[in-house]
Amino acid sequence: MNFEEFKKIFDTEEKCINLLIENNYIQNTRCYYCNNEKIYKKSNNNYACKKCKRWFSIFKNTFFIELRTSIVFLFYVIYIVI
């Protein structure tokens, strides 16, 4: 499968992130600061806590936090390696 075919399956960062969440590679069920369960999505990769009001990245405490490239491209690289 080439990159264009791969992008048809994982054409958005949201699809990639959802796959990571569904497979428990990223656990975003609690606030990273106060451990509150009541969080909500603010933007693409950011969530906020309803209790302490702090924002955090869904990628916090993962190697994805320092990404300088598209997660779609990174998924493709992982696909090629595996």
C-alpha cells in the first residue's frame, strides 16, 4: 500500500487519534492535573477539565507530544516499519 492509498483510510488526524484512543494507546479519561473524570474536548488535540479548568494535550505523557510532523504521516511510517 502506498501513501496515497493509506491516506484514504487515515485521511485525517482525528481518525488516527480515535484509533489510538479506541485501542487504549492514549488514555484521556481523566484530567492530568487533578485526576477529575469530567473532561471535554476543546480543539483537535486539546482537552479541558471541568473542575480545575486546565487544558492539556491528548498526547501528554506519550511520545506523540513532541511531534513536528503530521500524525497521518507518522502512522504511515509506523505502517511501513511494521
